[in-house]
Amino acid sequence: MKKNWMPLALYVGGMLLFAACQEPPTAHPEAEYKVLTVTTSDKVLTSTYSATIRGRQDIDIYPQISGTLTRLCVSEGDEVHKGQVLFVIDQVPFQAALNTAVANVQAAKAGVATAQLNYESAKELYAKRVISEHQLQTTENGYLTAQAQLAQAEAQEVNARNSLSYTEVKSPADGVVGMLPYRVGALVSPAGMPHPLTTVSDNSDMYVYFSMTENQLLALTRQYGSKKEALKNMPAVRLQLNDGSVYAESGRVESISGVVDRSTGTAGLRAVFPNRNGWLYSGTSGNVLLPDHRTGVIVIPQNLTFEIQDKTYVYKVIDGKATASPVVVNRVNGGQEYIVESGLQPGDVIVAEGVGLLREGTPIKIKN
């Protein structure tokens, strides 16, 4: 019986193997990829620069005399005008000093009048040979001394009036009042104060300061031909506030530093923005958005590239396969896009998705 089963088993196994060999292999679907056909276009690109916002003038207010604050005439955040009284310092001692100075002037005037009478009388007596020349000269000197004393008294009166006027601390410009660290009763003086009485910020226009690297500054200068031409022809800039919103008013760049900071390798620029509604505050921060109008350029999204050893590549589709190709790019729009300076030509086809998972020579089936 065993001899009869063996041929049968071999026969059945052979038939199964034959049938298996006749089945077609399982087909694996070929991956599909989106592609991008390279074209040129005119594009407005936006570069973003961190910025600080300052008032056109931030004036620290210090007293010009020593004394005790007797009155605060403004509150923090008030809008003030040039010449408006902000603080009053105790006026009593300065008023008394002025009264004394005025009295000294009156006394000096009386002394001059008396000395003048003596001198006139002495001249008549000298003409009649009643007194000597020495006595005449003495009375003249007395008259001159009285005049000098009057001039000195008048100067002291001017100083006293100035000192009294300094008891009213006035705003030197239109602006907005800052913090008020001192209250009524505080002793203030021109020197040794850790903080000013307040700061008046001229916020009618705001200065926005930002920086460019040396290479960016060189590119800007080359684009316009000179720093002077750059300031004349640069487009209007926008201001992105700290909450991400964009300020309604446009600004203009009005100053470019002529010196590159050695420690940072950057140069400072200053833009001015109108602040009619008072939305901008001195001391805040934001971003300057600088537009760049480019014509006939190749712009691609950043996610279509990959980097190897500080070099940037894209995958071109050549003969239906992914081929890594180096490109020279400049970052724009905060790095979200690249301007391709070299490495791509109009009509080239590049892979537009899954770039990070591709390998050299991967077959590319274009996704419809």
C-alpha cells in the first residue's frame, strides 16, 4: 500500500506547483506625484524685518531747579501741547528771592541817581576851581560804581525771574505724557534723580527702526545704484504689529545707516509712519514688511526643495524619473518662497509633493 500512495502524492504536488507557476505576479500600484512646470512671472515679494517703534521725539523732562512738587497738572497718557504746564514746584522761596532782587534794583537805581547828582555837582565845582581834580575823579568813580551795582542787581532780578519761571515745568513739544514716578511732596532737583519727572513722546509720526545684514544692504544698493537713489525710489513699507495685524497706514524709509555694526554685522534703517489715530505707541515692537517688485523671475515654494550639506536641491522629472538638481535660491516672504537665481529654466518639470521621501531615480507618475 505504501508503494501505491507515493506516486500519487508526487503527482498531486507537481500539479499544484505547476498551477502556482501559471498565476500572474501581484501588481503593486506605481506612486503618483504632483509636479510643477517652471515658469517666470512678475511678483511682489515681501521681506520681513524685526523692528522697534519709537516716537519722533521721546523727551525726558527734568527740573531746572531744586524744590518740592506742589502740583501735578497732567495725568499719565494725556496729550499735551508745547508750553503747557506739567508740574509746579514750590514757588514761595523763588517768589521771595524775586522780591528781594526787585528791591535791590530799586535801591541800586536810587544809588545811581544820588551818585549822578554828586558827579554833576562836582563837575560844576571843579569848573569854578572849588574842588580838585582828584575829588572830581572820586565822584565820577562813585557814579560808575553805582551804575555797575545797578547792572548787577538787574542781572540778579533776571536770574530770580528765570528761577521762578522754572517752578512751572512746561512741555517742550506736543506729545503724550508717559509715567509719573513722582507725586506731590517729592523733592526734585536737576541732578541725581534716578528717573525724569516724565517723558513726553511726540507720537504724531512714529519712527520704526529695523536692520539689514551686510549682504542685504549690498543687494539693496546694487538694485537702486546708490543709497541716495534707494531712499528716493524704495516702495512704501507696511508695519505688522505685535498681534499679527497690519497697520492701516503705509510708511517710507527715510534713513539708512552708513555704518555696519561690527558686533551684529547689520546696518540700521529708519522708516516713518503717520500716527493720526494714536494706534502706535513708543516702545513697542513689530515687523517691517518691505515689498520687492520683481519681473521675469522664477519663484517656487520652499517645500519643493531639500538641503544636503548646505546646498539646496529640487527633484527634476527627467525621462520619467526623479533627478536631484542643485539650485541657487534667495529666501523671500519670510522663507516660505524662494527666488531661483540659477539651476532651473522655464519649462523644467519638478516634483511638487513628497520631496522628502523621494530618492534619486524614483519613477515618477504624474498625478492628474
